Amino acid sequence: MKRKFGIVYITASDKKEAKKIVEVLLKERLVACVNHFPISSEYWWNGKIERSREYLLICKTTRRNFNKIKKKATEIHSYEVPEILLLPISDGYEGFLRWIKKETI
């Protein structure tokens, strides 16, 4: 069962955008759960250092859903280059992993 699961890490421009992404991903059962919270980010953009407030989404899902999640999040996202990363889960509590599998398509 291991290696079939992942965390999808997404940053959003604000709470409204984050909630819209979360709603779509949950309704379409692409994710079992999403944690979201405000963060401060500092990064290079167009040759200079930028600072902004963003929302971080930590999505629990199966790895097979990553491309669908990426497509849906990109359609909603306001960023030119949205941060959407798959972090494979190499191990975890088996009961939690079974729950992810049960709750996603």
C-alpha cells in the first residue's frame, strides 16, 4: 500500500482562492483531506526578492490523482506559475493510508 499516496503542496494567493481550490478538490474526491493556513513567503520573481502573504494547502491524496489535482488547481489559480508539488509518502500509519484510499476516487 505504501508509495501509492502523496501530499500535494499548493500555495494560493489568499484565503478566498485557497478555499475555492479546496472546495473543488474535495467535491471531486481528488483529495481526502486538506489542511490550509496563512503563511509568509519570500521568493525570487522577475529578478527581485518578493515578500507576500499566501495560503498553504497540504492535500492528502493518492499519487494517481496528482495530474487531475494539478489541472484543477491550475484552472482556478491566479498565479502565472503556481506552486503545485507532489511529495510522495514513503511510509505512514496504515489505517490513515487506507482512509485516504477509501475517500478518494
